[in-house]
Amino acid sequence: MKSLAELEKLRDITKKKIELRDGDCDYRIVVGMATCGIAAGARPVLNALIAEATEAEYSCTIAQTGCIGMCTLEPLVEVFDKNGNKTTYVLINPEKAVEIMREHIGKGNIVEKYTVGSVKR
Amino acid sequence: MERLHALVCAGTGCTSSQSALIIERLNEELVKFNLQDEVKIVKTGCFGLCQKGPIMAIYPDKIFYCHVSVDDVPEIVSEHFYKGRPVKRLELSDIDEITKEKIFEISKIRFYAKQKRVALRNCGVINPEDINEYIAKDGYQALGKVLTQMTSQAVIDEIKRSGLRGRGGGGFPTGIKWQFAADQTSDEKYVICNADEGDPGAFMDRSILEGDPHAVLEAMAIAGYAIGAKHGYVYIRAEYPIAVERLKIAIKQAEKLGLFGKDILGTGFEFNVEIRLGAGAFVCGEETALIMSIEGKRGMPNPKPPFPAIKGVWGKPTIINNVETFANITQIIINGADWFRSMGTNKSPGTKVFALGGKIVNTGLVEIPMGTTLREVIYEIGGGCPNNKNFKAVQTGGPSGGCLTEKDLNTPIDFDNLTALGSMMGSGGMIVVDEDNCMVDVARFYMEFICDESCGKCTPCRIGTKRMLELLTDLCEGRGSLATLDELESLGNSIKETALCGLGQTAPNPVLSTMRLFKDEYLAHAVDHKCPAGVCKNLLTYSIDPLKCKKCSLCAKNCPVDAISGEVGKTVFTIDAAKCIKCGACLTNCRFNAVIRG
């Protein structure tokens, strides 16, 4: 390393790797992984979310949770933004998961058609 | 992508309770569930709550697991890492004082709520064996800042303005020390990190080096730039193998990235660090003895002046700072002197790390702003004495310090207040003593330590401390008299005035301080030949009250030397004083309070 600029560049790269310990991420994504979720295919959804987040280097943490309650609408994915606003996506499959990542996490646009509000309607 | 980080403490404390095995087992279990790419196990430094170790922190959940055993690992992996259900029974929690509800939030748990971690900021947060994690936490930015934006004098001025004082015990202003060395003209100068932590019960320096070695190394380079040195030594005892290992790894990684060596960050500045291992002699923490030891000679102190800043290692200007002092430097450079001064008291700004030990619920490492009261540290953070015993005193400053009692509990802790109360800050060991401890015995313990550690160069320390130990032993074994007390006091005072170095000059402090504060305990030993706390065995007798004895034989069954005789249900039991080893087993086992200790 031959300059401060190089050091700063390295810091920005390494910072991303430990971001989830600081809680500084823009989004927190939670996948319902109780028996109902797993049976409905939550695991491939989780894998798809992780793969997409890795590739695009989104600022988010991905975690599982227990039963969210609407077992008929599993797999469920909840997205929390920095202000604690929650968006609940239902009946998600890996393809929809990728779309949510690109639109919602990547560009900040909620994918209305998959939200619990529009599906229930 | 990693979605979960599990940080496992790999400090000396948790390592001794198998944290290395836990890490190994975690990685095995992760493979079973095919989670190895999603969950990262990180080895980290001390979380401070050593009492509850081994400790594991889970992010992003922000959960602490405590007392984790190897057998808990499968459950943690299958329940928490795989299914997302935290293992409640292992979670660190506290009871909310008002609502009486359990709280799990780390920042609200009393042990952490009052703490302010500056020197320990990365301990338990990063992997000390990975320089990238340190860099992610703004590591080496302070060095970059001083090399590109500040003159040497500006660095010294900033440290002076911060009011940082030496954390090793003396409390000497760090900036002034640096100025002395910077003002010398010499072809070579040296920066030494004093990691020869010797006070019984103090382990903050070890924990910092184990948890965040780069913070100390970076600060040494900054000090080198400030005073014009290009060579540094870390003087550390070989008894700290984990810290030594992590330092070696850290130096190697920093050299590889070009952060140590020649032309650092393209600025032309050169700095190298070497590790020097000490054999664990207490006196080598004294700076002139430390220098002798680095030079390969027998570690013995020399008279000052000349001070090391003028004539130090190899006869060249040298600054010697303690590990914790260095750990504060980078933060002062990055955040500024005013930020540092905003913490602590006017004359003692910043924070201080204390090692809580002895009769206290939360044994461990705490970092608090100066000016916090002893009561807050001992009761709110430390949780008070275990088993509802009464607090008697707290010993600070190790073998050079003294005791503080109940009446001092509301004193804000800083360098000057502790000295005014007849004790001292020292390196920050706090040993809590309760009603079951005998103060004469405590004083004797410290004197025994000093006798072992006296280097023998000067007569007052070599012979004087030995004579003091003999007098204390006389008291503890029932051979004392009022004359013993007078002799102890006058001998103590003359050693204070005549010994060569700090070790000898402060050696009588624990005795003189306890004599002053616990006069009646000393008198009981000297005149009545009794030990009120029931510790000094030679002064104790055990007997059984025939009126209270229910002839149950429980005492006899528990006596390890068969000194108690009697027949169950027929005769009262008696103790044969000639056989009795005064272990107290009969006293603790008797259900009818029939055993009398006199």
C-alpha cells in the first residue's frame, strides 16, 4: 500500500464485510422459516435472496424468523427499512425474491403486486 | 453472502473454558447444515464479562450467549442459525429494576449500560487476527492522518491538549513525556510499549493486546512520528502467549500491507516494531528495569534522572507508554482532543479500564469514564458481593496501592482522588474484599508478592520487605504484640523513604493503608491473638457447644481428619484440638449452630 487513498479504498471494501455487526445496513430482510415456511419453500427463497444480495452488494442483512402467522401465504418475506417501516411480501418464490431484491433493495421501489395488501385484495 | 456472524471470545479467560473447542465444533456443525457460506464464525477479543464466559455474540441479532459449552453447539446451530430461533436459556439477560421484566437488550444490561468503551472499542467486535477487520473500523486512518496532514509538533500538541495521562499507574501526562523525547537531538530514538502487566488481578493490557493488537501498534507508529523514532519495542511477558501470538500476526500483516517498514503510505516515514519477551518479573514493569531487560541485562532499576526520555534504551531518548495509554491515541487523533476531554473529569479526562476481581458478582473487564463513583462500579456494574456478604473494602493499585472502604464509595474515581484517599489508580486492578477476608492476611499476601519480586538491588527493599513479611506472619500466627505493630509502621515508613525505585517505595502501602483503616483487626491479632474474620488458622479454635449439639454426627462425617468423636444419638460430639486442621467443615455442615469458632 503506497498511499492514504489506497488505505481508504481498502477500508470501504472491508467495511461492507462487517457491516452487519454495526447495524448500519439500509434494509433488514426477514424470511419466515417455521415448519409452514420451510414446507412452502422458504429455504430456496432465502438462498435466492442471499445470492442476489452477494452479487449486487446490497446494503442489507438477511435473517430468518419463526412463523409470521399467515401460514397460507408462505413463503413470507418481510423488508424493514432504516426507519422501521415494514413491507410484507407473500407467496414468494426464488424468482419473485430476486425481483424484490432488485426493485426494493436496489432501487427503493416497493413491488406492490407481491405485497400482502394486493394479494389479499 | 454471510447473513450471520457469530463472534466467539478467544481471550485468555474464555479460551481456558474451551472457547477454541467451541469454535471448532461450530464450524463442524455448520457444514452438517450446509450453512458454512451463510454463517461466519469469528474469533474475537474479550467482551469484558469474563464471569459469564465463554461468551458468544450473534449479529445482526445482537444477542449474547453466555456460559456456552461445547454441548450447546448443536442446539445453537440447528435452532438459531438454521431455524432462526435464539436459544433463550443461554441468552445474557438482566432484570429491569422497575418493571421486574427480563431485558435482553445489550445496551440496557447494567454491566454494559454505564460503560464507555474507548480503549476496548474493538475488543469483542473484530477478529484480532485479521487486519482487514481493523481497517474496516477506521484502522490506520489516524496514522494516515498524522503522516499526511500533521507535523510532529502538531501531534504532540494534540495529545497534550487532550490531557491524556499514563494509564499504567503513574498518571504522568503523555503529551509532556513525548515532548521531552521530541526535544532531544539524537541519531536514534525509541518507542517502547510497556506490556509487562504485573499487578495481581490486572489483565486489561493483556485483553487489549489479545483483542485489538493493531490499535497499539498503530499508536506506536504515531508516537514514533511525533518524537522522531523509527524503531519500537513491545515489551511483553512470555506468560501471555495468546497476546504474543496475536501481536506477531498483527506485525506480519501490517508489514505485508506496507503499513510498517520503510516509506509508509508513500510519505517516506519509516517505522518497525520488535517484540521483546520478558520472563515475568514484576520489577521489569518499572521503566529503567524494563530498559535493562530489553538490552539483555538483568532487569534491575536505575536511579532517575536521567529519565528515559533523555537517556533510555541503548542510551538513546526513549518514550515508554503503557498498552492502555497507546490504545487511546488513535481515537484522540481521529476525534480530536476536545472529544477526549468531553469524557471524564477535568484533571483526568477520558476513560479507564478496570479489572474487577475478588468478591464480586461480575468478575471482568469494565471501561468507564473517569469520575464514575466506586459505588457505581462495584454495585451497578459489578453487581456487588456474591452470597449477600457485606462489602468490606476494595483494593486498588495492586501491591503499590491501598484500600478504600464503605465511606469512600461515593468518591468519583480519578487519579488525584484515589491518591488523596491514600490509595492509587495503579494499572486499574480492583480487588473487592468482603467480611470473610482478613485484612492482615490480605496485607501479608501483597507483602509476600513483593518479597518474591524484589530484585535485590537496594537494601531497604530486599531486606526491609522480608522483615515486614516476617512481622505480618507473626501477627497471623499469634506471635504478635503491640510492639510488632509499631515496628511494622516505622519499618514501612523508612522503606517508603529510602528504596531505590517505585516498586520498593510503594511496597509498604498495602500494609500501612490497612493498618490505618482496619486498626481494630490488627489489634485483635496483636493483642487478643484472634482473627475476627476467621481466616488466620493459627488463631482459631473450633469447639462444639454441648447444649446445642443434637448428636447427629454430621460434623464427624464431614471432618477430613477424623478429629471429631461421639456416638450418634447417644453422646454429644467433641473436637480433638490436637488433630483439628481448622478447615471449618464442621462449622459449615452443622445445622444447629453448635460449632463455635473462637
